[in-house]
Amino acid sequence: MQSLLVLMVFFVAGVPKYGAAQSVKPHTATAPPNIIVLFADDMGYGDLGSYGHPTIRTPNIDKLAEDGMRFTSFVTGNWCVPSRTQLITGRYMNRINFGGHTGADGTGGIPDSVLTLAEGLKKANYQTAMLGKWHLGYKEDRFLPPNQGFDYWFGLPYSNDYMRPWVQTDEPLVLYRNLEVVEHPIEQTTLTQRYTAESIRYITAHARGKQPFFLYLAYNMPHLPLQTASQFRGRSNAGLYGDVIEELDWSVGQIIKTLEDQGIAGNTLVFFASDNGPWLNLPNRMKQNGIEVWHAGSPGPLRGSKATTYEGGSRVPAIIRWPGTIAPGQVTDQLVASLDIYRTLLQVAAVDVGNERLDGCDLLPFLTGRSAASPRKEYPYFLGDDETLQAFREGAWKLRLGDTGPELYNLQEDPAERHNRAASEPEIVQRLRQKMEKTAANLRVSVYVPAGG
């Protein structure tokens, strides 16, 4: 009833070497901006109008892109936990000893020794809040957001499918407010609207405070099972999936409007991205209870999907806006990773993290036009719990170890990974294979062994 009342009121009213310890040098800005990170779940590269979708309408996210920089070669982990680990810790998942899984019935979580993004920003006197999906540990309270640097949390401990019949668990899927369970079972159809209302309340309450704020909104959608409010059902021209994406776009629009209404849009950095590509290769456990195989997004022109090491698994839509600092109307094909967002946001806030071992780059010179190129030149692609290295990108070239032999693609000329050039470029294959071996040794993971190999 309380959540319904809230809704009613609302609607009326150079890449660092792997393993090298590097210090983040503080940014010199005198007034650090407010920071908002918006993270969709399983949204594909091709799901937005600005990324070429022909029928889903996303005017608010597209406007965000017009007002800032849109990335066409932004990569992250290829499924939920690795991608969130990269964003929140600035590290590859295999650098962190979680001590177990972090979904339902899992006993693992981020250890106290790891500086989260929220903890880092609190060093710079930020107020911090998280709304939505966590998925980085829940079994002990110390793993939950309120004990990982967030002053406030309203959301789910992991993905919205962690319940029967899709996942064989008796652990109840619950909604938290800080460390208190406030709803079970969860009314998922209104989650996006409730997260939006909470975002508006939080921004409004902190707009004129003496401290800057960091708001991390990790939507549960469009992860399966798809859920959307009744007023959005049938609204799009792209079925239920399109309805869900258009509700997310509405949410982004409401948040940006609130920033403008409060007079703080010019001093707020907004970053939007998806955690990984669309869930096209559904396991049989998900093909029941109303879920259809077409209830998923699109990788656009890319090959592969979530949980694969082709580009469709890791390359996602990503946009950053910071009025007066990042020039509007930019589209870049430079390689950037979610690891770099962690490092860059701490740089923006003038946080010195000392000898923290980070895998991200400082993007500020690139974002502000002081450098023409992204500092990131390489990216490794992992399978499973990031324990197996299957592919590696350096510049335009990507080597993937497939079951029928090595696959080499020039991602500038062939982002769809259609043309294997391993036979004609053996020297590049050899060089990238050596880099894979070195990276795997440094990260203490194995290199993929093809089936039958």
C-alpha cells in the first residue's frame, strides 16, 4: 500500500598493464558534479532508436546521446555478475575472491578489502544511493549495498528470475529497503515506476544540499521475465519487449526532467549503459510460464548474445553526458570498457585510491577533448565466471579461440565478425595468442581449449 501511495503521488505531481598497481590522480575541478549511473539489464546493442532499432521509440535516451557522447564500441562483461563487478569495483571479476556465487542460495560477496565505487565517492564527501538490482552478494548483510558504500538502497538482491519455475530455489525473492525486507512476493510490474519515483524523490531531496550525490539505478528490466506497468502494455510497435524498453526510456526522461526542474542538470554527469547483450540463447528452464523466445532484445548488426564472447555478448549501448565538460553530439568508435567508468568517476570526484589494483583507464582527457583517442587499446573476453579467457582484442583486431580453429576479425571493418581472417594473417594470430597467454597467466585464469583440442 505504501509503494502504491508513492506511485499515486508521483503520477499526480594507454591501458594499464594487467596486474600493475596504479594510483588514480585526482581531477582538478573545484566543484565535483553529481553523478547518476543508469544500468539496464540485458538490453541489446540494437534496442535503441539512436542505435538503429526501426520500431522501438526511445526519444529520451536518444536525446541524452545528442547532448553528450555515444559509444559504438563500449564493452563490458558478457553476463550480469562480471559486468557489475567491472562497474562497481573497476576490476575483472577473477581479481576478486567472492567466496561463492552471488545469486539465490549463493554465499559469496564483495570482500571488505575491495573499494567499491560508492565507497570511493564517499571519500569525496558524496551522498550515495542505489536503486534496483545488486547481484554482488546478499547472504550476509555485509555484502549488501548499505554496507558497500551506499547510504540508501531500495531494490532486489539479484535477478528477477531467481524463483520457481525458472530457478529451482526456495530462497524467497524479496524487495529490500536498506537492510529490511519490505515486500514479498514482489509486484514486478511496477518496479521500473517505483525505482523512478524513488530516483525523483532522492534527486529532489539532495538537489540543493552542500554535498554532491551519486545515484546508481540498476533497472531489473529488460531481463526475463519481462514486466511492465499496464499503461505501457501495447504502447510500442515492437511487442512486449518494445513496451518494456519504452518504459525504461520514459524513466530516463523523468530523471532528466527532474534534474532540469531542480536546476542541477548542468552540474550532473549522467552515464547510461546495459550490463551485457540480449539473452537470445535461452536455457530450457526459461522457456516456460509465459516466457517466449522473442521476449529478448537485439544485438543489432553484431554476432552473438549474452554469455558469448562474440561482440553481441559484450558490446552494448552506452552514453555519457556532462554539460559544459563533454561536448554534445559526439559519436565515437573508440574502444571503452565499463572498467574505465569506475576509474573515470573517481577521477572526476578527485579521489586518490592510492595503490588499489585497477584494470580501468582514466577517460577524462578523451571525454573532454584533450586527447583524440581512448586510452584503452585492449580487452579480454571471458567465459563462465570469468575463469576462462576465450578471446582478446587489441586495437581493431580480435582473436577468438573457436572450436573449429582460431577466429580473427577486424572489428573496424567487420564488427559483425563474419569474415575469419586467421588464415591470411598468421602473424597477428600469433601475436594476439601470446598476449592472451600472458594476460591469462597474470589473471590466473585458463585459456580456452577448443572442444576436442
